[in-house]
Amino acid sequence: MAVYTGARPRSTFFPRRRLEASLLRPQAPALQPRRSRVAIRANRRPRLVGLVIGGIVVAFLLAFFSLVQTVRVSASGYDMGRLNAQYIQLENERQQIQSDIDRLGRQSAIRRQAIAGGLTQLPAPVVVSGR
């Protein structure tokens, strides 16, 4: 194994581009290098670890995005249901108040409430003649 000046050890996570076999050993132009045998003999199989990890990360991000959207939709549905119930309750109160206003706005209801409150009708007016 040859050691070159300034050579660094290869990183296992981010392998650099490997030098072609023709650059390491000049060969005659008539000979074609056998890449598959050389690669297998030198344990230079393509590493799929990075692709697998990238695929897992992308799948996780897609699943997380889907989960966020599902939670947002269910929260919106919950809020809509709560607001709809509150609207129905307010509408019922409005109808009750309107019926009370209609019922209590009549003259007989006002007279009954005044009598219940201790008020009585005024007696007939007394007319005093002036001499």
C-alpha cells in the first residue's frame, strides 16, 4: 500500500469519489479494466447505508407531515363542533328572551306584575269645584 503526501483517511459516512484504476496504474490502451472483478476483489462494493438512512429520514418526514395535517384537521373539526353547539345555545337563549319580551310587553302582563309588586290602581280622581 502506498502512502501519498497529504493523504487523509476515508470517512465512512461521506466517502469521497474514488480514483479510477487507470489513474493509479497506467495501462495499455488496448486493455480494458474489469471493473466488477476489481471492485469485488478490493471490497469496493457500493455502500447503500447513506441511501437507506436518507430514505428512512424522508419516510419519517412524510409520516410526520401527514400526522401534523391529521391533527390540524381533527382540531379544526373539534373547534367547529364546539362553536356549533355554542351557536345553538345562544340561538335558544335569543328565542327565549324574544318570547319573554313578547309575553311581558302586553298590557295585562304589566298590570299583573305591578299588582304582584304591591302597586294598586289609582282611585277615581277627586274633583274639587272652585268657588
